[in-house]
Amino acid sequence: MKLHSFLAPLRTLLAVGLLACASAGHAAVTYGNNLVVNGDAESGTAGWLAYDPQNYNLFQSVDYGSNWVLPTQPGPSDRGSKMFTGLGAYAVGYQMLDLGTETAAPIAFTLSGWLGGWAAQGDNALLFVQFLDGDGNELNSAGIGPVGPADRNNVTGLFYQETTGWLPTGTAGLAFWLSMERLGGGDNDGYADNLAFVLAAPNEVPEPAGLAILALALLPVSMRLRRRR
């Protein structure tokens, strides 16, 4: 999964040491709840940390309105009064979650959010999550976005994005990154709202091995049915 191009050279530095920092949140593995703090911008930028503030701005929380996205334009049906937008040419923020222990088996996840931009401008947003081991090394990653003008049919607004996958065995922490880049105009019109990362309880999603066992168990039944025809 690719980061925005302005962050790509820093890829190997993003995770190193972050799990040990005092600002990292701590939580046991919980299922069915959104693990992104303040993913809807209703609390300003609380929960998000600036990355390298000498070179990159932290994005901002703004009111839905005429300078950004109107409440009547495409976006979440349950949107609140605020959304995230970029600030300056490049805007990025992150948050950490220490799971307290390494996961013993893969866990299904859903990463989702509403991302978008302004009319035909190329400004965009990207949400990225890293799965880290106990030493802060990246085991894998996933992301949604960016949503470009062609994806939006040059319509101003936010559009739902989602990806699913498996949390790798040995995951001890998560790093969420939200970044926006300005490709035209004066404002950074990369937009984001209602960001979420949810883990499914193990019994809600069959393990691949479980599916294989189920298929083998049903095989004799299938053979008997064929013989009766």
C-alpha cells in the first residue's frame, strides 16, 4: 500500500520508536468498536498528533459549509457539523494504539472512511494503517484513497471508501495516518470524515482453515446426493 508521495521517502522511519512513545494510546484487543479516536472531526484534531511539524502541517477540523462541503453535497448521511481538511501544501497527522500484547492469530478488520475533494481539483486525502510488531517493525499495512476528481466525477463532496483484510499474527500495535496533499488552488481541499477501523470477533468471520474443514465435512453429503440422482 502506498503513502502519499511526499511521505514515501520516510516510509522506513514512520514506525520506528513510535510504539514506545508516551503519546501512544493503550487498549486491549476489542472487537466491533471503532479504534480510530476522533475519526469524525467533531472534537477538532484531538487524538491526532502532528508529524514533523517543521515540514508538515497537521490537518484541520472545519465546519461543513460553503468554503468546503455543503451539508447538502455528497457525504455521510450521519455527518456531524465538522470534517477534516488539509492545511498548506501537505498535511499529515497520526495516532498510535498499543494493543498490549501480540495477537496470536489473524483477526479480520475493516478500514473505512469518507474521502473526497473539491470539484475538478486534484487535492485529495488518504487514510493509512500500519500493523506493527512489538519492536515497531511494520508487518503489513492497508489504506483507502485517494479519491481523485475522476472518481468523484468532478463533484465536490465526500465518498465512502472501504477495504477489508486480516490483522497479521504478531501485531502489537497500530499506527493510523491521515494525509492530504494540495495539487491545485489556494486551499488544501483534501477532505475526510467518519474514519473507522474495526476488528471483527473471531467467531464472526470463519478462519480459512475452518472453511476448509467445513468443505471436507460437506463432501460426503454432496457425494451421497449425487448417487441418489
